[in-house]
Amino acid sequence: MREIVLDTETTGFDPAQGDRIVEIGAVELYNHMPTGRTFHEYINPQRGMPQDAFNVHGIGPDLLDTPRAPQDGEVTLKDKPLFQQVAQSFVDFIGDAKLVIHNAAFDMKFLNAELGWLNFPQIPWEQAIDTLEIARRKFPGSPASLDALCRRFAIDNSDRTLHGALLDSEILAEVYLEL
């Protein structure tokens, strides 16, 4: 059974208000084991980067309202591909595999908006497995953030100082197997 553990980083919370995806990270699992195949792209959102979003993921200092030179480890986006340039390879990578996503409603909303703007078929909601829902059902009343689940399952997330789609997908794959 093939599954794709997936995460996105965005410019904000709502594609209907002009927010866009700036990073996609995905890890392939086969029979619940990582295969080593990944999909990772930084994406030029063709818009500015709100400070609040930058504070979450540290991507795109060159797109801030008051741009500054990137510091070590920060990713600039002006030279990255547009979503339309990576859409087909992304769709090919995920195929019809189940998508394991923490807070799936958020990522699916963005992915389907981006795909819809390009007249690509939408990803069916039934294709997603939401690890946030699983954690809330399994541990009612307990914190269910990715960091909280890492603490619960003693998963090392010390490399995660900021959100990053590929790293978060790799961590989520471990959390998913524990759930």
C-alpha cells in the first residue's frame, strides 16, 4: 500500500484571499515504510510574504514588505519555479496514493485551489488521512500539534526550529506510524 506523507507552507491562511503555497514536501511510504522517494519544491508565490507567515517558516525574506538580505538557512523565492511549473510533477508523484497530512483541511484547501487555478483535477477529500483528527480521537483533550505528538512518542524533532514542509513530512511519517 502506497501512501504519501505531505506538508505545505504558505503565505497565509486563505487561498480565496490571495494566499499561496511557497513549499511542498512529501515522503513516500510503502506498507508504512519510507522508500526514500521524496518530492520537495520551493515555489514562487508571485506575491509578498506577510511577516506572520515568514515568522512561522522563515521562507522568502526577499518577499517581505520590508525586504532584507536572507540570513543563513533562509530560502529566497524570487528565483524559484511557479506552481504551474511543478504542478504536473507533483500530481504525478502523489498519484492516487492516500495522502497523510496533519490538519488535512488546510493543506487540501491550498492544493486544490492551486490545482483549480490551473484547471487540473481536484484531489478528492477522501484521498486524505488527517493525523490531527486521528490524534484528537486517540488522545481526547490532549495537545495534538506535531510538536506535542513528537513529545508524546519521543520522536526527535530538535532540527525543527521553523516549519519546513519536507522536514515536517519526515517527522509526520514517524508520528503517523506511532498513531
